[in-house]
Amino acid sequence: MATIGVTRGLGDHDLKVHDSNIYIKPFLSSAPEVRVYDLSKYEHGADDVLILATDGLWDVLSNEEVAEAISQFLPNCDPDDPHRFVYFHAQDLVMRARGVLKDRGWRISNDRLGSGDDISVYVIPLIHGNKLS
């Protein structure tokens, strides 16, 4: 809504959408969505990852698009490179969500608008969970 700042959004009950009388607070929740995934229940391979990202990624890319990007990118990386998840995968996802600057703004695939929000992405390898059992 071109107004919300994270710290203001959680505490400012009188915050309104820019140039309107619409209060922001009914659209926000300070209760996070929590999902539990028991790493010890599964055997993970070197290419099994968890993507943790801000809404700047998820607003413009679907789960399927992110999964496809990762599965296309992983086979092209050295599996012994400890930085492959940060330097290659996370940066690739950020760039996909941001898009490229064209005459009508930032654009991603199919000429859709790229993210105008902040984009933070963590690509977390799950193989280390194998050691938990």
C-alpha cells in the first residue's frame, strides 16, 4: 500500500494508507506464520534446500517459479563450493524478483512488474539435518 514500514506497521495503530483515510492496522498481523519441518524425519540430498525470503520475492514469484529456478541452477554449480547457496542461488533469486529496468519500469518474465519492495533471500541447505538423527 506504499505506506507500511515494518517497525511502524506493527506498532502504529493510527497509520493510514498514503493520501487516504484507510487504516493499515486491519491488514497487518504481528503473529508470524510458523511451520515446523522435522529435519530428522527425512534424508536430504545436496540439492535439497529451504528458501526463506521476504515478501519482495514472494509478491512477484510463485513457489513453483522459485523451485524451478533453483532446480535449473543447482546442477550448474560445483556441489563442493560452500558459497554456492549464498553467492549464486540467493543472488539469482533476488535478481529474478527485481527484474531488469525497461522503459516502463522494472520487469520480470512475461513483462510482469518486478518487485519494488526490499528483497532478502536465504537459501538454506538441508543436508546438514541428516546429522541430527
